[in-house]
Amino acid sequence: MTLMIRAPLPTACLVSICLLLGMASTLAAHGRPEHEAERTILDGLGRSVTIPQDPRRIVTAGRAVMMTANALWAFESTPDRVVGVGRISQGRGNFLPRLDPGYRSITELASNVGPEQVASLDPDLVILKSVVRGSLGEPLERLGIPVVYVDLESPEQYQRDLGVLGAVLGEERRAGELQEYYRSVTSEITAITDTIEKEERPTTLLLYYRGTGGDVSFNVPPAGWIQTRLVEMGGGRPVWRDANPGSGWGTVGFEQIAAWDPEVIILVEYGGAAREIAERLRGQPRWQALRAVREGRFLAMPLDHYSWDQPDVRWLLGLQWTAGVLHPELFAGIDLERETRRFYRMLYGLSDTRFDELIAPVLSGDFPGGETP
């Protein structure tokens, strides 16, 4: 007879297993009613997910949770349903506590939260970006917790995922309003820029300025990211399109920037200082040799609490701004102040008075005519 000797599991693994088993038994014993009404929806991955009829303990966390949370808070019932949100620290800090006074009663989870911490909130539904499915979503699914995945990375995914969120919250009509708003504003831009010939599209470089620990780098996005899409939809020619075949930001040196020498440079920075950095660079001799600087077309992407270039809900404002700076003669009719106020009224119900309190004081960037909305 052959004896099979198994090595003991490391203590840390045993602890994690016990914690997860404990969470599972707690959820079964003290969680939701055994015969709670349920319904089935399609999530962003096209999966049929069975969720509670009326979810009341929603958690959203994990990587890029800012994008999910900002989209969720465009729905009226969200504040009454969400019990946990991952930490949001980009830009000028989390915008949602300023918008929703009750937000501070919601549990803030660590950026690198694990399934044990999420499960400890006894959620009846978890909403995650699909990029964290393997690390966070699947362990939660194994505990019997429904998980709905969204992407929110492109204009097309925004159309789909706003519908997913509306279905989750039982606010399909509101989702339709948001989808139509995004669709109509985007179409107003692309109906014009789709007719622009390649030769009439200004060569454009979008640069992400990253300064960490005294080290500075300039970076370009991959071809498929929304930053590249904004330039293309706004009527520009992204000169870096073939230079970054990867899946993340790619670093470029000044020599390459000078070799491209684009007609327009758009600077983005996620700490809230894009305008100040752009102004400083425009004052340096080697940057002054670039065509975009000489012709006054080296511009800082606007931001309020967050930069407008990324796949946050604000990308729609970024598209309007980009089209206006690339083709001012074609989009002279865009009143960016009116459009920004309209955006915040549409998404978050902000009156002009609330806009002046929450948004106007933090608006920054290079705007047409030099005026900040």
C-alpha cells in the first residue's frame, strides 16, 4: 500500500480559508432572507446574473472604482443602496462626499481590498470592473455573493454599462436618459469630425505628465484607450498611435516628442496641476522650439475634481473641449460653460448655485479664449 503524505498548508492560507468559510456561514446564517425575491440581468460581460429583486447592500470596490462610483451616483437611488465603496484618491480627492452628505456613513474600503473585507459588509450585490474579476470577483462569487461586472472604458461600453447599472438599480428610465444624453452630445461632435479629411486633421500629441519622487516622465496612451479615442473623435490625428502597442501608458523622451513636432499638444496630469505644469513647460527654451508652443497650441486638459480625459463620466466634457481646441472654427458654437453646467445638472442634479459652490472653484485648464467656465 502506498502512503500519500501531503505537506501541511501554510498558516496564512489556513487563516484565509477559515476567514472565507466563516464569512460564508455568517452570510448564510445572518444574511438575507432565505426566500428573497430575485431577478436576472445581463452584466457587462454578457453573463446572466441572478440578483436580489431590490438590492439594498451594494458594494463597489477594486481597481478604478472611481469610474464605477461616479457612474453609480448619477442614479437617484444609489445613496440608499450602497454600503461600501473603495477608496478614491485621484485628483483633488473624492468628489462624492461633497455631492452626497450621507456618503460619509458609507464604509470606505482599501484600494487593494480583499474578498474577506468586502464580504464582512454582508453585501447582497457587488459591482466591479471586469479587470478585477480574477482577483476579487471570483472569490466573492464562490461565497455565493452576486457580482455584476462593468467596464466603463469606452463610449460604447458607457452606453452598455449605464444600461447595466440602470437594470441593477431598477432605474431603467434614468439609464435611458443618460444613454441618450451621452449619445446625442457625442453625435453632435462626430457628425462634424467624421467628415474631416485626414489632411485637415491637426497632428496631435496627448501627453501624460507623471512626476514621482522627483522623477518626471512623459507618457502616451495605447491606441485603444479613451484618450486616443477623444483625439480621433475630436478631429485630430494622434501622432503616437503606432508608438505604443502595449496595454498601459508608454514613456517617450523629449527627442521623440520633438521628432513628432505636432501641431497640437494636450497635457494631462492627474494630481490637479496640469495648467501650472503646462505653463512651466511652455517657458522652457527646448519646448519653445516646438511648433505647438510657438503657435499657442500647447494646452492643459481641463479638470475639476478629476481630469476630463479619462474613462470617468467626465470624458464627455473632454470630448467637447478637445473638438473645440482642435477645430475652433467648426465648434465656435460650443459654450463650454453652458455645457459643463448642463453636464452636472444632467448627471447629478446640480443647480447653478450648487455648481458655483462645488465645481466652479476647482475648474482648471486651458480653455478657449483663456477664460475658465
